[in-house]
Amino acid sequence: MEYYVEEKDFDGVVITQGTSTLEETAYFLHLTLNTNKAVVLVGSQRPITSLSSDAPSKQRISI
């Protein structure tokens, strides 16, 4: 991932995932990713398959 984050055409990266392991992912990236660019983790509370999913709006807001 560090290779892609450091591409000169990118200002940062958005990572989408479920919320159950969001904290662990953030900690892992903090320890292993060496970059000064923005890394945004986005999690949704309701699955994409549910009628009232918040996943699309969370992704849109994060960008």
C-alpha cells in the first residue's frame, strides 16, 4: 500500500471496511505505513445489502 500512497498523483488514500476491525486497521497502518499523506479509514454501520445502508454516503463524504 505504501507504494500506491506515495504516487505523486495522489494526495492520499481512502480505505473502506466494516467497523468491527476499524480500530485494529488504524493501529496497524500507524505502525507500518511511513507516509505524510492522508490515510482515511471509513466504516459503515449497516451493510451495503441493507435497505438503509450508510455505506454509499460514508464513502462519498470521505472523499
